[in-house]
Amino acid sequence: MNLPARLVLEDGRVFHGRSFGAHAEGGLNAVAEVVFNTSHTGYQEVLTDPSYCGEAVTFTVPILGVYGVPGDLDAQSGKPRAAALICREASRRPSSWRSSESLHAYLERHGIPGIEGVDTRTLTQHLRDQGSQRGALCNDPAVSDAELQERARKAPRMEGQDLAKVVTTAEPYAWTEGFGPDNSPWCDSLPKPKVKPGSAGRVVVIDFGVKYDILRHLVDQGCEVTVVPASSTMDEILALDPRGIFLSNGPGDPAAVSYGVETVRKLVEAAPCPIYGICLGHQILCLALGAKTHHMKFGHRGSNHPVREESSGKVLITAQNHGFAVEAASLEGTSLEPSYTSLFDCCLEGVRHTTLPIESVQFHPEAGPGPREAATFFARFAAAIKTAATTSATSS
């Protein structure tokens, strides 16, 4: 059923299209922050990335859904977290040996609304010029544009929202799955470290909205992975006797996750073991050590973002998904130094501690979707754990 649908932004701009996926009663399908992603593949990974919680994702690729959806094999969390999907055209006849359903059926099954037929080039240019905006998606012609604009304006802004508490796990759990043919059919062509399972020791992952591929990378590096809720205290984390602590990605405003910032600050002061972080975890680590964050105009979302490694000058093509960033100037006077810089807009993309085995990156080295050349981040984490364990054994 393809009903005429509209996307109305908070500034009054209207985009017309056709609804697909799930339909809500009453015609108002979603009210969310509208953002854009430049990835050409990996729509299931994007939709299930918890970092997209509360966002309606505009895909810039002209046709979406051509290879269908392989059940839940490519999912990065237990269910789609994005609020809605916006595209130019949604394929109804997927073609792939892995496909088990169409994108339309997948969205319908999970209750996620979509709109196709939108001029996504114009929408993306508008978001780049005006910044990410709240928008209302509706397929009821009886609801006026003015009413939808007002609903968009009344929706909560992303600033000040603690969405980590929405997507985090309720209870601690162990994760043992690495990369294999089911979740990564190309895994045989990728270098895989030959390590004994669990040989790196226990790593506690603080779940601010973790992606499955992060956990798989850690397992493949020999880590015994335990995932804990975002609200876990320092005492609860240290009671697990970790050899390493990992701060996951996640959605929302990092400054609103005050409990996480405080816990990380205490962990750094205790200096129990190496601490590494990605995306929201990177931002929380920086806030814990005295830096500041800000909401970006339209953020970085896609799988083609170049970053420069400051120590070597090497350029990596990375996957990214963030609407907030750490202010580079705010590192002055802290114990952190910049490690990576965006070559798109000179945004800070990574930091390392000047004396402790602490490091974090703004981009997503696990990809899912995207290039995997930044995955050496996980190898550095495993090496830091080994070095810290050797130093501790020698000193004792």
C-alpha cells in the first residue's frame, strides 16, 4: 500500500513522496531529527545501529533495497533503532542470494515507517545548508502542513537528550561470537588475528548503544567480553576484574549522559587498565577529562570520510555516524592530545592520553557498514592490554 506522504521540516519546508514500510494509525508516522547518510550499501546495519535512535535517516543513494535483507544476519543490534527511513526509490524486487525479504517487508515487520519518492538530493542540500532539523512524517491528507510543522517544532531537540538509557542493555551479559560466514560472508578474505579465545583477558564494555561488530572485533582479538549497562558504577565494573574497559558508541547528547561521564572520570583516576572508546564513548571520555562537546550543524554520517592520523600523516577512509563532536580547542589544559583529524572539516576525530593507555576515536573502526582499514584500533587495544598486564606482572 503506497499512500501519498509528506515530510514537513520545522522550518516549513515540505517534501512529498509515498509511504512504505510500517504505517501508524492516524497517519502521523514519525517525528524525529532528520539527518542524511552517504553510504551506498549497508542500510540494515545503519537502521539497526543504536546511534541512530531518534533519527529519521535520509539515504543519498538513488535506489535502496536492491539486495534485500538477509533476515537479521547483518543487524547491529536486536532491532532497528532509527525512527524512520527516507529515500528516492525503494526496490520491491531484491536480488541477492542472501536476501530473505524486501526492505519494505523488513520495515513493516519491525514497525519502522518509510517514505520514498522524495527528492533526496534537494533534501540533503537543504540539511547541509540549514542544518539537521526536526521533521514530521505523515500520510494523512487531512493533517495540514502547518500542523505537521508545529509538531516538528514541539519535538525535543537532540541537545540535552540522554538516549543511551533508551538503547543500553538492562542486565550484564557475556558476548562470545566473533566474525564468521553467517554474520560476515566475506570474512575469509579478511585478515583475522590468530589468538586463543579469551587469551587477552576480560574486557568490560560499557554499553551506551553498542554495535554487534564492535563486540565481534573484541572477541577476535582474544577478549573475554562482558557487556554492562550504561548506568554501571565504577565499583560494579571493577568487581568484574577487567583487563580492559571499552566505551561503546551510542546516540544522543554526550553531555546528557552525566552518570557515564562521572563513572569514566573515576575509572581514569583509578587507572585500573587500558580504556578505549568509540563515538559516544569517545565524547564521554573527553568530557570526563575536561574537554567540551558541541552539536554539529549536520554531522558526519557515511562510509567515505577521510581522517588523518596525526602521528604518521597516514589517511584512513572511515565510517562515521555522529551529530556531536569534541571541541579540539578544549583539549588544551587536559591530559589528552589529538590523534586523528577529519579531512572534510578539520573536526577532531580521535584523542590519546599523554601518559596512560587511554585512547578513543570519533569514527567507527568496526565499520558495519563501511571500509575496515581502521580496524587496527582493536589490535592496539589488545596490545595495550597485553603491555599493561606484562608491566603489572613485572612490577609485582
